[in-house]
Amino acid sequence: MKREQGNNVKPRMQGFLQALIGHCLDTVEGDTGSILLFDRAAGNYVVRVARGPDAAAVVGARVGAGEGIAGRVAQSGRPLLVEDIRGHVGFAPRPSTERYRGRSFICMPVDAQGQTAAVINVTGKKDNRPFSQQDMQFLKGVAAALAQTIETAWHAEHVERQLDSFKNSTAVTRFTSAIAHELNNPLDGIIRYVQLSLRQAADGTPLKEYLLEAQSGLRRMAVTLRSMLEFSFAGDRHYSPLERQMVCVSDLLRREVGFWRELGKEHRIELQTDLAADLPLLPDYGLGQVFSNLIKNAFEAMGSDGSLKIASFFRAEQIWIEIADSGPGVADPVQEKIFEPFFSTKHSGTGLGLAIVKEIIDAYQGVISVENSPARGAIFCLRLPVRGA
């Protein structure tokens, strides 16, 4: 395989692909994975992102159609599931197969505009178990949505060649919207059938217990889908200020704090505010959701017996908002990824709450950052320019 010099994938798409391969591996319990994108100028495939022990050595490698497993899958356009390479006719023992750390893998083509635009690889399921048809179906769904993302990106590239000032920001939002809409209708039907089954199941039986567990899991999935749709909508807030209601940041903060004050009393969390009066008004691109998400994040970090301090002030033609909690803080490696889509430190988190916050702040050409307090806890700082809003 040849290696690529440089990387012409936009940082936004690169970050999205990193999050996507991580999400795939977490879902199918894979050990290593990669995504290859078709380079239309060179006529071959480039490993754009990879996860696993050899990731750094793999990224940038080029594969021609028909070359290796990924190249053959790209050429045929047919997915490949191998449960155990030791018994597969295409993997007779030879040195080239020794690099496979796992015995099972899936190679999934991504079809866009009638050609294989990308290939998703996952290898080595945990505990040396084989990948299943269910894993294959999940990756097919991801591939279908990724195809829409790639088609959107290709269209944006075409427009950019005509308008130098045009900047595409739809690839990630189209992907999340496609996934959410694709899954929302069947999920709604499944939830209704589970609810009907619960009415028939006798109390205290294992069946009733299983159905309640299923209902709980389905509701978590519904929350995830709703977050994905919100994230998709957040990326589409770049409108003229004249099209939006003008709002006062301090008034919005005061309202959100009021919503959370009762819950704060229940969990012994003290809410303190220092909100500036007469701040310049800003168009409302969803600041209420920003403040709600950040306060919710702080409450979850603290648990109970804590304090939350919220301040707003005007400085250097910018409105500043600081939200400081007394929780455990945010580790340095986490600070670098905390605003990425699908990244979460919570077991049941969707990884989209802070990504939505970042999208909305970007609509203001603003800045959001997080740092740890010298005393204790995390401080989220937002800066919203008034002139550029």
C-alpha cells in the first residue's frame, strides 16, 4: 500500500469520522477499525481515520480497487463478514494474515452516487467472539447514512469551486438527521408494541420484568434520537439576526436558573447568580438550550451537596457567561474532546449535549471553553461577540 502525503479532508469531516468509527466500535464491541474514503482525483482509497494499536501507522495508507480485502470489497460493492479467518477460504495461512489481531471482521462498502465512496472496517470482537449478522445490519445502517453525508460533502466541494467564500457545514448535520429519521418511525412502533405487551403480562412474572427492561432501553434510544435531531437542527441556525427574536442573555439565564432551583434544593445544590443588567441584545439562535444543557451537565457532575455559580458581564465588545460548578472537574484529555459529537464520559450519555451547545455558540461566531477551577470543579466560559452576532 502506498502512503498519502498530507491530508485534504476538512477538519470538521475528519473529526466527524473519528467520532463515527469510535461509535461503531463501541456498538459492535470491536477492537480496531478504520474508514477509507475514495479520492476521486487519485482514483484510489485513503485510510482517513483508524482506531486501535496500529492506528497511527495505518492512517494515510492508500488502497487501489481490488487491492487487499478492503479494495476487493470496494470493487465488488458487497459487504464481507468473516466469523473466523482460520476457516475462511480467502485466508489461507500466510504472513499477510498475521497482522489481524482478531479472528473475525466486517468490511462494509459505502455506496454513494452509484460507486463505492468509502469502506468501513471493524476487526476483533471482544473475547474473540465472532461478529454477528446483527452487527452487520448495524453497520449497513451506518453506511447508508454515511453515504448521504459523503454525497452532501461532494456537492459542497462542487459549490466551493465556484464560490470561494462558501463554507460547507451540512455534512455532519445531514448524517445525524438521516440516522434519526431512519430509526425514529420503527422505534416508535416497537415502543407501542412493548406497551401493549406490558398490559398483557402478569405482574411479578419474568416476562413483565423483561418487557420493563426493554421499555427502559427503548426510551433511552428515543432520547438519543431526539438529541441527534436537536444536534442536526443546531447546525442550521446561521440566519440573519433580523430573522430572529432579540433576547437578553441575563434574562435567559435568570429564567433557566428558576427552572432548576427546586431540583437544586432537593439535591442540596446552591445556585448563585451575578448577572449584569442592560446587556446588549442578541438574536436568539437557541441560547436557552445552551444554558439548560450546561446547567444539566453541572448538576450531573456534582450529584448532590454542591454549588453552581453563574455570571454574565460585558467586556471588549463581547458578552461573557461563566458557569462554575463544584464537581470533580474535567480531566485534561477530556477537555480536548468534550465538545465532539458522540463523545461522552457517562455510561448512558449520548455525547450530543455539549456538541449541540458548541454548534449554537458557533452560530454567534462565539467561543466556548472549559477549564478546572483552582479550588474545585469545572468552569465553562462562553464569549459571544455583539458586533459579529
